[in-house]
Amino acid sequence: MTEDLYARPDLTKKVRYGQRERELEMEERGEREERIVDIYVTADDLDPGPGARQDAVQKNATQEQHGDFGLINEEDNLHQIRSRFDQLQISFDQLLSRYDHLTAERDSMKRRLCESDGFTFDGGLCYHISAELKNWEESRRYCTDKQSDLIVINSKEKQDVVEKAVGHLHPYLWLGLTYTKEEETWKWVDGTPLTTPTYWHPGEPNNPDENCVEFYDRGWNDMSCTTTLRCICDRVIY
Ligand code: BGC
Ligand code: CA
């Protein structure tokens, strides 16, 4: 085959296709086939000299040692992982923006459900502070008549919203927390027991005759349930 390599090309022949174009055409015709072609060249035919030969032998050995063909596969894999990662990143960003959009939509619906009867939507809470003074029982009825209940403060976030809502008003307000003598425990109006965090003023609760809880000056105090105060209602919107 040595002669073939060195044979002068026949320049009178018309060459219509490059290799790639020819492959594409064969593929279209369903003629694509794989061929393994061995090209035999003698060392004498191509020998560029002893130095270069030595280099070539060394290069070959290094390729085998480091598995250059394995590296090509590895690069292929990395490329696939990279593009999968990019796709996932795009999906993630789309989901995130959809999530933000839905959250905003939910909040605007909550606000619409909240804002009636003098209720305010803030910090995810829908609350109303009464103007009239009533004992604890009457205050509770005041709230339930307005599709709400006395507020349950079972997180720092809620305590913070109430502190902010009360702000400069600084009134004494009934909360939805009472002491049940039968169960000898503090309970919120939603039936849940009192758990941490709590915001009792120092020394409170301090009186077995005070079984209802008021809010003032950013803290809680147990108070006689017959005392007449303003109250804070919470309309829970799911
Ligand atoms: C006490 C409270 C108590 C209140 C009753 C205050 O001086 O510190 O614990 O609930 O009096 O009026
Ligand atoms: Ca007290």
C-alpha cells in the first residue's frame, strides 16, 4: 500500500465531495457503513530520522499509559454532565420565578380576604385591634363575630408583628391565652398548649386569680378575666 500513499493523484478526475459530504449523502441513502482500514507504511518510507522516531515511540507509550482515549470519553461525559447541569439550572430558575409569582399572587389574595371590618394585612398576619373595652369573654365574641379569634402568639414573628401593630398606641390588649383550672395549664384559643417562646413580663404570671392574658409594653401579663380592655383579633387565612 505504500505505493498508494505516494501515488500521484489523478488530477483529471472530478472530485465532487469532501469526505463529510459523502458520508452525509450515504447516511441519507441509508448506506452508511463502518469500515476499518489498515494502512501499512514501512518505517523506511516515512522515517523522519532517529530523533523524531524516538519521540514518536515515547509519545505513543505516554498515550497508552495515561489512557488518552479514556480521557476523550471522560471529556464527553463531563460535557454531558455540564449541559445537564445547565438545563437543570434553567429549570430551577424558572421554578423559582414561578414560586415567587405564586407567592405574590397568594399574598394578594390573602390581602383581599383580610382587608374588611378594619383588619390589616401585615407580615403575613391579618389582625384587628378593637376600639371598645370589653372583658375577655366578650372580647373573644367580638373577634369570632368578625370571622377571627383572639390572637395566638406562638412564634417570635407573630410577637414582632403585634409589637409593631400596637406601636405608639401602647394599649392593654387581650390575647387568646387563658389558664384552664381543670387542666392546670395555659392554653391558646386554638386549643394548643403554651410553648416557647413566651414573652411574659418579668415575674409574670404571678396570680392564681388572673387567668386571662393581656399584652402591654411588648410583654404579657396574667390578668383578671373580668377586666375590660381592648383586644387584638387574628383572622387566620390559609
Ligand atoms: C402586677 C400584675 C398584675 C396587675 C393587676 C400589677 O401591678 O405587676 O402582675 O396582673 O398589677 O392589676
Ligand atoms: Ca399578673
